[in-house]
Amino acid sequence: MDSETPPLPVCVKCGATLRAASHFCARCGTRSSQAEQDPSAVTETAGPAKDQWVPEPGPSKDPWRGLQVVGWLYGLLMLASLIFGIAYSVQPDGDFVLWATLAHSLVIAGFAFPHRAEVLPLLRPATFDGNARKKLAIAAAIQFVALGMVFYLMEMVGVPFERITDDMARHDYSLWQLLALYSLVPAVFEEIAFRGVIFDRFRRVLGDREGWLVQAAFFSVLHLSPVIFPTHFAMGLIFGWLRMRTGSLIPGMVLHAAWNAAVILLELYR
């Protein structure tokens, strides 16, 4: 009777299947455990040391529990968005963005804290290494060029957009307050929520690719504006790609904040 073929090893960083006897991951360049077991393996590493990386989660033993966490987190975020969206439609001059941002941040922090053992390793400065900076440069080039062109064309054909800087005039915000409210805070907390808590739970149940697509869809729908669903879905894919390829939330936060800040500055100075 033939013995079962042993499963192929996987990369502890990005989860890609490794070829037999390979010493480095072909996708991300991380040194594999096989290299340590093989005395004839090369001693040079491909890039910076990766001992700070936390292995990606495997299949969930309790998928229902993970989906419950996602359901409650996303449900509360959507509820807050709907409440403040309705309030804004009734009273357009109300300062609801500040309270909506605060509500979203508190909800996300409340869910991230019990799962801090998973989230905090993704926020360590050591994870923002040379590999992460390289992937960030690639993602930034794609987002600013491709999506910038899409928004430009949409504006040229007359698609209406709400101007973020209108809040500066209505509520006497300074530029720094506007950047904090629309750029920094959403970048930090939305990345923790979508590329941290939500993505990790979907990938355990559905797999990397499906989890990557679903978190991007959830991210776009949360913004409650059908006009920007496609562009924000694309942003969710880019931020999710950074999360998968770097094992860190920091590159996504940097790009997310930079994009939002660029939108504000373009509105002010063009």
C-alpha cells in the first residue's frame, strides 16, 4: 500500500506553497525552515532578516466564531455610518463627520483590544523594513497614477463629489484638524479593522484570495456612496495586497493617509 505523499511546506510569511527543497519563498523571498534543516543550504539571506514576522493564521478551527466577530464589528460600523448619514441628510450643516469618526474609532478599538495579540505584531516598526517600503512604493505608484486618472476623468464628465474641505469653512477647522480627521485617524483605524481584524478572519475561512476580495468589498460599501464603490474597492485591494505581501499594517496606513491628505491638499490649492 502506497504511503501518503507528505504535504508541501508553505511560507511562514505570505503562505505561498514552497517547492520541494526550496530555501527561499519565490513570492516574497523569505528564508524557509527547510534551509535551516539542510546543512548544505546557502548562508546568505534574501534581504533583511525576517525573524520579526509572525506566521499568517492557518484555517480556523471555529469559523463561525470568527465570522461572528466580523459580523458584529462591521454591523456596528455600518450602523454608525447610517445614523450619521441620515443625520447629515436632515441637517447638512451639522458637524457629524467628527462624531462619526469618533464612533468608528471607538468601535474598532473595542474590537481590536481583545485581539491585540494578533494586531500588535502587525504594527511593530520592525515590520516596516526594506521589503515593506519597496511594496509601498509600488502600491503608491499604482494608486496615485491609476486611481488619480480615474477620479480626474470622473470629474471631467461631471460626476458630483462632496468636497472634504467644505467642512473647513462650515466648522472653522484648521488644516491640521482636517488632516487628522480625514487622513490620519481613518487610515489608522480602518486599516486595523479591515486589513487586520476582518481580513484575518475571512482568510481563515475563505482563503487568502477570497478574504482579500471580500474585505475590499466591505471597505467600499462602508463609505455609503455608490459613485465611489469601484474606486474604494480598488483601494481596498491595494491596501490588502500590501498587508499580504509585507505582513504589516503600517504600509497600508501610510498609503491610506497619504491618499486622503493628497485629496485635501488638491482641493485647497488647485
